Amino acid sequence: MNPEERSTDRSLETIGVFASITEASIARARLEEAGIRSWLQGELSNGQLFPVGLALGGISLEVSDTDAASARSLLDDVNQATTGADEMAWICGTCGSEVESGFELCWKCQAVRPDRSDRQA
Ligand SMILES: [Zn+2]
């Protein structure tokens, strides 16, 4: 084990938890393309991964806290591509404000969230 790899003087922030190494690796590769160093919790210090069976609680993807914001925004893109739009913020059609996904009314003008059935068209 190499304790320096997870040194306590480096502040890591978990930016996502994945059900499988495959998903985590996709996200990690995306971050690395952008030049963001990341760590998978559940990864051995020599770079090998635990067998999937040992990672039943999910695999955490961590980055330095200074990279967390940009990493999250990159992963948002990944999530939108792989899981659909349910967790996306929505844009109010009346005033154009961005509204968080948990809200059904625009925080600004109280317009009702638009029906997304038009996505099927
Ligand atoms: Zn609005």
C-alpha cells in the first residue's frame, strides 16, 4: 500500500458514486481527458481494481477539491448522455431561468414546469 496516494494533506472530494467499475472508469477517463486527476475508492494502490464483488457499496470517484467544480460539470455531461434527463435542471419557457430538477415551478415567475413529452417527437 502506498499511503501517499491518499495523503491526508490533500483534500479530496467525492464527486460521484458508481454502481460498477465500468461506469466509474468511463467517468474517470472523461476527467483525465480534461486533465483532472481522480481517484477511485476501491482501487488498489498499484492501479488494479478490486473485483466487482468487493465493491458492492459502489465505487466513489474522488478528485482534489480544487477540481471538484469542473469535474462535476464534466460528469453532468456524462450522466446526461447515459441516464437521460430526469435529474437535469430545466429551463423555464416563460422567463428563461434555469430551475433545479426538484422543483415543479419556476422559482422566478412561478410558471409550471413544461411537459417533457415533446422530447418524444
Ligand atoms: Zn420562469
